[in-house]
Amino acid sequence: MNILYINHYAGSLSYGMEYRPYYLAREWVRLGHNVTIVASNVSHLRSHIAIPQGQNYLVENIDGIRYIWCRTPDYPGNGIKRVINIFSFLKRVRKLIPAIIKGKNIPDNTNSKFDIPDLVIASSTYPFDTKVASKIAKKTGARFVYEVHDLWPLTPIELNGMSKKHPFIMLMQRAEDFGYRVADKVVSLLPKAKSYMMEHGLDPNKFIYIPNGVSVADWEQAKEAVSENHLNKINEIKQQYDFLLGYAGGMGESNALDFLLTAAKQLDKNIAVVLVGNGANKEVLLKRVTNESITNIFVLPAIPKAQIPDFLSRMDALYIGWNKLSIYRFGICPNKLFDYMLSGKPVVHSVTAGNDLVADAKCGVSVEAQDVTAIINAINMIAGDDKVVREELGANGHDYVKIHHDYKILAKRFLDETI
């Protein structure tokens, strides 16, 4: 089968996030399918891909997946230039339609022809690609799947206060509704989004929940140790504290680390909190640690993805927190949690959402988002548990991910349920 996967922000292990299209496509290739990913060469989530001067498209083979990178303009932040980038990408994709439907050469790449698709997936964060994907599917007789990562335009309405009557929001709403109406199947990463989608034209029989996941095989083969500087610092911390609570990931507003810092000041004296990562709020967090003399918080530089398993293995428990936002009522799909759970460590989860993987897997303690007292009690409780109890919690998480969130399983489910 020939699969055309349109995802503006698709990445790879070498370029960076986002990883879901790569992992699904890699598994489909292993199952014997031909997969072409169409993506922008510019993304705020990963490295930019250089396209030779005078070309608008670049073809690259990554682990058997054919990527078609479309030239688009750079953009800082979320302003008008990002909107221009979005529509530039869509314009590039539309110009590919004649070659796609006839199986002709990819522009600027005379030695590479399109495979006429049997399945077309629209998967960008925004819904505008539903129309171009639907058009391709209609002209080729392919199945059309709309894959929904986040609910746009509801997310900017609720989080940024944008008016439902803003022209850009109204345009986005029409594109989202169109996708729900005309897609053969709608794959949602959010488990509780079905009712919302039905309000916008979805036939409930089209709804499929396929969550985010992790490549268990890749994770288990990641043997790279943390740097000597990181290792020395972790060992130094272990000489001062009996219990290390770890965090690995982004340090932005959405990661709600302010509440963890406030909690750290009141933890039992034998507990240290070790954070690794980067993000927009990192300097603010570091200033808080200094200004408030939070002596049991240690903020270390970010580490490569391949070193995450080694870092997590050196912790006694792990932490992930969220802000209390109404948009989370539809569910959350945090990639970080799969790393945590595969590490076999218990997890403290500060969350208020439509779903809770930690509770489902029975692999730690879940408390209300932004509740500092509850966070303190949860961390102290995990630290006070017998080691055997912590190991049992960790094993629950490890086994749960292998059964429910391995991309090897999810990729097969995706095709089984959409074709």
C-alpha cells in the first residue's frame, strides 16, 4: 500500500520533533508499505532542512521513509509570519497534486516519482491541510484519514482568548469541521474528544483513539550514558541526599515547574529534585532557586534523547506536572510519560485532565494540578515507601507501556482501524 502522510512539522530522530509521524511511518515501512511524508523544511520544533538554491522541494530517504521537504519562509514566534509559513506550506503541497495523482516526478527531483496513494493522512497541528488532503484522496480514490493532535481552533480560543469571530479562527473552524465531515476516519490523540468532534459534524462511527507512543525497541537499545559532568553532579547529589526525584524535558510555561519548586522547599530533608532540560522558563526557574535559597533543587543542562534512559535510571522517582487548563478535559498525550514509565521508576503526576496514564497503569501517585500541598505529600509518600513497593509501581508502568503504547503496536492498529 502507498501511504501519503501530510504533516507540516514532521521530524525524525536526526532532525528532532515531532516524532510520531516518523515512528508510525517507520513501522509501516517495516510492514511492507511505501510511505511518503510531506513536511515543511522550517519548523519551530526541530532543525531546519536546507534546500538547495533554486529548488522548492527536496527529497530525502530516512530509514526507508521518503520525505518531501517543502521550502517555506522562516518565522519567529506565533505571529503573522507563522501564518504566512502555514499558507506557504499548503501552497507547496497543492502544487504537488498534479504529480501525485498521475504518479509523476516530484518537482526538482527528476529521479523520484510519486507513488499514487491508497491512503492520505492530514496530520498537521492546524486543520487547514484537510482540504488539500481530501482533494488528493478524492482524485486518486484513496482513503482519507484526518489525524487530530490538538483541537484547533478551540485551543487558541481557550488558551489565548481569541474571539470565535476572528477571521483566522473562523477560517480554521471551517477547515476543522470539513475534516470531520468528509474524512473516512478521524484518528484522535485525545481520548475524550469524540463528543466535541460530533458537535462539529463527525459521524461517531468514524472516531478512532490512537494515542502517542514510544519505540520500545529504540528505548531499550539506548545505551548512551550521561556526560561525565552530569554523572559527577548526580553522584555528588547522592552523597548529600537519600532520595532523588527526577525531571527530564522542557522548561516552559506548560510544564508547570513553578509548583514543583514551591513544593521542594517543604519536602523531607533527605529528598533532592534534579531537573534536566531547556526551555523559555529555565532562567526564571534558576533565579527562583537562587533568590529563594532552594537548596535541594538542582537544574542541569539538557541531554541528548539517547541519554534520557540512563539519566532516568539514576533517579528514585520521577515527576511530571501540568497547569490546570480547561482544554485538558479532552485528554492529554504526553510523550515524556512513556520514557518515565519504561524506566521502571514510580511517577508523581500532578494533573487535572480527562485521562491519567499514571492512574491507569497504577505506576505512581496522581494529584490535582497546581496543588502544592498535594505534590509535597505525594513526593514524601513515594520517598517513604519501601523499595519493593516502588519497584512494583515502576514495573506496572513499564509493562503498561509495552502493551498499550509501543509504536509497533500502534502503527498496526492505525492501519487495521482506518483501512
